[in-house]
Amino acid sequence: MLIRYSPKMAELLLGKTVKSGINIQSSPSEASVFLDSKEVGKTPFEDKNLEPKEYLVKLEKEGASWQGKLKLTPQTVAIINRDLATNQASSSGEILSLDRGRGVTVISNPTGAQVEIDGKVLGNTPISVNLTPGEHTIVTSHSNYLKRSIKANLPDQFNLTVSVDLALSEADLTAISTPIITQTLEVLVLPTPTGFLRVRDKPSLLGKEIAQVKPGDKLILLEALDSWDRVRLGSGAEGFVSSSYVEKKNPQ
């Protein structure tokens, strides 16, 4: 994912217009934002008048959520960007924060991700690099995980800390180890708030809807994941449904 910061955002990072602040973006947008357990708005969200201290930040929308701690320092704005998902393996994003110092520090989850800055591979996370002030492109990558690319402006006399969470690649999401199924099982679709259950092309709320099934429908269970089930429909199509709205049953 590529994040570009406008001149206005660069000005915010320079700390010229605020004492301390936060800018939060998410996909999907319109996620509820909580600071220290208090709901303060929805994404995209910005507050330029925050007290410099550590905050517990939480984002939440339609069962997908993320939370983390963020320390705000005076005369800076921290930036949070998140791709929300119902399971941790699909969730990804980054936090950009500033403190007095020099250069760039990159940390990641998982650790040991390769760091490339301005087209040059510099090592693996966690890593600190001395860089000249200005705009830089930071790319983090790890085997079996999706690569993330960030453009950010490094102000003079500041250290930029980039904390990145990488998401498992789609191929590995479907390869997560699961209990062995010794016989063909079925799942019974349970009642849902919408009156139907979406079948998606991957185990994530971000997955494309490929079909809808109704409460009472029986589907063939192919694979049981953490919070999703891979199923086969009567038409022969295969997809993923939320395990919260199905009940596993032995065929009669």
C-alpha cells in the first residue's frame, strides 16, 4: 500500500501548526475512533489539540477492529493508517510518529522484515538509519506477508519512527493450519441481522461478495479457519462464510 502525504500533512509533521495532534485513516472508512476508551469521531479523523502523552487508540467497524498505544510528543502530529479486518492475520497498517533526534527507525510485526528506503535495501527490522531531511519512500517486506510502501517527509532535527504491521498474503491465509476433518461435514446457516449471509472470495470482511445464502441453508464444510469457514455451495461454487453465523453438523 502506498501512502502519500500532502504538503499540508508535511507541514503538520513539521509541527508548525499544532502543539500535538493525531491523524487517523482507515480502510474501510467511517470506523469509530476511541481515545482512552472514549469515542471521539470516525475516520478519517484529525485532532490538532491533544495533550502530549500516551493514548490507547482503538478503531472499530462492523466487527473489524484494531487497537494500540501511541505516545504523542509536543509540536508533532502522529499518523495512523489501518486496513481493518476481523482477524489479526488479515489486519495491517502503520503508525508514524516523531520525536527529537535524527533519521528513521523502522519496527515491524513480524520482526525481521526487510527494509528498503529510496530503492536501497538497508537491513531487517528493527533498524535505525541516519537519513537527510526530506521525502523518503520506505518499503517493508517479509516472506509470506504482503509488502507495504510508505511515503513520508522527515523534518529536520526529528527522528521518524515507523511501526508497521504486515498482513499474511492471501495464499497463506488459506493455508493456516486447521483441525483435520475426518468426514464430510455440513454447516447450517443461522439467523443473521440482515436475513442472509454473505459468501466471500477470501476469509476477510474485505473479501468480495460472491453469493448470498439464507438461514436454514446447508453448505458443505471444506475447511475450518479461525473465524471463517470455507464452504461449497449447492451450485458447486466455493467461498468463505463467517463462522459466527453457521453451525457445524454431521450430515444425516
